[in-house]
Amino acid sequence: MLHLRRHLLPLLRTANLLPSPIHHRGCLLSSSADRFCLEDYLVAACGLAPEQARKTAQKAFDEAKRHCRKEAFVDLSWSRLHSASSPDAVLALLSGVGLSRDSIAAVVSADPLLLRASTKKIVRFLLVGSRALRNCNVVPRLEFFISLYGSFEELLWTLKKSDCVLLSDLETVIKPNIALFRQGGLSVRDIVQMCSRWPWLLTFNTEHVKEYMLRAEDLGVPRSSRMFNQAVCVVANNTKEMLAAKLEFLKSTLGCSESDVATAVSKMPSILGLSEDCLRRKIDFLVNEVRLEPQYIVQRPVLFALSLEKRMIPRHYVMKVLLAKGLLSNMSYYRWSISELPTFFYQLKLLG
């Protein structure tokens, strides 16, 4: 790792100044008054075929619009060659660490917005994924996971948690597990959300994945439920004994029946991932301070997802003040939002 850092840091410092050795510079104009053609650049600099370049350029603009970044390629279009965020700097860095022309073309085709990425982000990826770079052909994995997660930036965010997905075999591990999740009723979006938080779920033995899905159903969460991915995550991170103890804790602390607790879990399985101390403090506050009935709480388990210090306590305090001044009546603690405060403060001002 130290050797890799020593190799990358000089490249990062010089990436802004050096042209990429794999492309001719005639396709870029040196004046900021001249326009930049992404499609031409993809052909001349990145080695894409003209038809592939056309589709990739369109994909880039579609992605930019979808993420509400209408200016995403305006900056790119007016880039100076010495700019830290220019495509030249990105290509120089990728080429400098040894990626071939074909490899760079494959990665850029998978995520053309990579051309406007900060070189610092690319260096962070190279550091995070250093094990994969040493031990396997990382380019096919990059292509696949960029396509799965939607962008290089999203993939980098996931890899910061674990680089295990880059080390696992695509054909025998990753793709079969994704297929199992799809068969279990999860959409690609569900899988991405789940595996962005717990990327190692894709690297388990397929038999373990089947077991997790069955245990998720045993919690009372059907595969058709939008909460099924939450349930899979919970069972994957807790043994059967741990989950049984958590269910018993909720039942005894709330004073509810087993079926009531099961209802709460089916609505929000992630509450089983909270520590007993966290659950105890929230239950104590809701029951003893807010004076909510346990039945009210289990019917609205999303309350457990609220921060005690940042949401629950401030909400309760403000509601008490407004109730005392007669500005609030018959309002549910669950439904009332602090976002309504400006209106109430205005009313207070009118009342003097």
C-alpha cells in the first residue's frame, strides 16, 4: 500500500499538466472560446468506435440531466487543458497507472461522466481498490459495477465500506447472487440500495443468500413487500438467536403481544438492527414523556428511526409549548413535523 501511494501521489500532482499519452490533442482546442465535442473526444482520445461514441455521449448527457446537473458538461465543454477536472487530466492519470487504451475505453464507456471526475477521486479509488488491482483483472468488474450502481462516484462510495465486490468472481458469485435476489422479487434498485450499505451481501455463498431470504420471510416480511430488502439485511447481520432475543426484548419492554411486535417488524424490519440500549431509551421517552400508548408505537415503528436527540425531544418540547399557548390541538405526535414551526412562530408573533 505504501508503494502504491508513493506511485500515485506524483501522478496526482502532475495529472493536471501532462497530456494523456494515448490520444492525439488535435481533437481539443486550446482556447476556452472554442467548443469541445464530447463525441469526437471519445473517438480520438478514448478509442471508442464512432457509433459507440455517439451512444456513450448521449448516455452522458442523459445521466447529467437525470441527476439534475444540467451544467454537467458545460464545465467539460469549456475545459482548459490544464484544468484539474479536465478529461485530459483523467486520461493522463488512468494511463499513468498502467491502464491500456482498451481498458480506458471500456471504463469510460461504462461511465462517461468519469471524464469530469476529480483526479483526487480516481486516486482514492486506486487506493481503496489496491488489493483488487494487485490480484485480478479489475476492468471487467469496474464495467459491471459502474453499470450496476449507476456511476463511478456511487461505486467509489460503496468501495469505501468494502472492496470485497472487486475481489469476488463475477460469474460464479456476484451475478448468481443478483439473480437470486431478482428471483426473490427485489428490483435492481432494491439490490443497489441494499448492497450500497452492505456490499458484502453480494459476495456470500449462494446457499447463504437463499437462507437469508427464507429467514426474512420468517420475520413476516413477504418477498412482495418493499421492506423485503431491509429484512434480508437484518437477518444477514444477525444470527437467529440474536433476532429472537431482540423480538423478546421489544415484546417485554413495550408490554405488547408477539403478534403486535411482528406487525411492527413487518412494517420496518430495520428496527431489529438497533441496539437494545437505543430501543430502550426511545421506548422510555415515547411512553413516559410523550405519553404514547405501546399500541400506538408498534403501529408506527418508523418512530424508532427518528433520532432521539435531534428529532424526538425537540418535537415533543415544541409541541408542549404550542399546546400550552393554545396554538396546537388534536395533532398527532407522529404526523406533526417541525417543518411547520415557521407558521406557528408567525402565529405567536401575531398574538404578541
